[in-house]
Amino acid sequence: MRGIYLSDKILIPLLSYNYGRYLPECLESILLQTHKNWKVVVRDPGSIDNTEQVISYYTRKDSRITYIREKDFLTIGAARNRTINENPHFPIIAYHDVDDIMMPDRLELSIKALSDSNIIYGNGKCFGLHNNISTSFPYVNFKLLSHYNLISGGSVCFRRNVWKSVGGFYEGDDIHEDHDFWLRVAKAGFKFKYINKILYHYRVHSKSITHRMKRKHAIERDPIKGIILQLLSKSWKIYNSINSSYFITRMRIGDDN
């Protein structure tokens, strides 16, 4: 495993489709990172809002930020893959969305944790429609992840070889391309390292994928979890506190369905 150095560059692939209103907070949080060696690539598959104007300001402000206006529509997975492919000299990739906000030390903590790991993750803090700590499960493997997404996506950083080994992100629909990636990474034998820190703030709003799909996905894949999620939808603190114990119980009774 190649050594990771504090001087290593981190690539941050972003997709912004009509999310111009969220871009300033996202990009300002990246500019405030204590680890300064990074590059942001924002791909825009035809926004009709002020995305281009916002990005133009930031590309003039900092040369580490790049804007690409796409001719065709791209899914999130396709945008991430294209950016990673086009930037082969970046050994580390940070998973992030344009409507989320990084904690100032997220990249620094991540690069340190990657010194003895291939992929790391931590916790997030929700804001917007919900305000709670999004606690990731402290230990994950393929069996656990096959039941549900136990990783707070915006906290993840990984080595390029991980992405390459599993064939990149799923380029179909934008629902759960992160979960699909974690599953294939775990199945390939990579070990996830957990950092018990809040690494980012996750914005919950009416158009966020997780907010729209969480109940639907839970009910389809696991009726019991779906019922719990519906009952506790207004009490996210309780939901997070039972999340880990729920999965431990399911694993102990040997439920593989």
C-alpha cells in the first residue's frame, strides 16, 4: 500500500444541477480547510439557475476550483467517474455533495487516517429540515452494508486504487450510488476505517435524495426497518441511537434476508 503524505493532493468531484444557491457555503467550507492541497471540479449538466455565475466568481477567486459545463446530462456517479478519470495524479478522493458543508479539519483528519487505510469515514451533522447527529456505524462489512447504508456519505475519503479496483461509481440513477459503491468496496475486501468525529454538515431539504428516498428504500428492502423509520421520522435523535443496536440484533439472529 502506497504511503500517504500530508502533502498529497485531494480531489473533490462535485456535480451541481440547479444548486447554485448552495454552492457558496459548500465552496467556502472547502476554502477554509486546514489541509490546503486540494482541487475541486464542479461539473454542471445544464443548470438554468445561477450555478455558472456563482462558480465563475469562485474560479476567479481560487485556481484550485474548476468549472466544467457539460453538453449532456450526467448522473452523480458519472460525474464523479469522469472527474476522477480526468485527474489521474490525485491519489485521494473526497466524497462530497454541493449542498453539504465540510468541517474545517475534515480533509486533514482524513489524510492522516488514510496513512494506514484505504477508505475512511466518520460522522455528519444534519441541518435544514432536521437537526441531528448522523452517526455512522463504527464497524461495517459487506454483510452489514447489504442490509442498509450505515455510512454517512459526505464523510468518506478513499484512495484512488479503491475506486479503480471496483470499477468506479454506478452511473445509472442517482439513488444510492454511494451505497452501491460502499457495497462493492466491502465485497472487494477493503477495510473501512472509522473516525469518531463530525466531518461535515449534511443539508436535509425537500430536494435532497436521501430525504425523498429514505422511507421508500427502507420499506422496500426491510419492512421492519421501514416501520421503525416512519414511527421515528420526527425523532431523528432516537432513530440514530437505535440504528446500531438494530443491526447488531439482526446480525446476531442470523437474518440474511
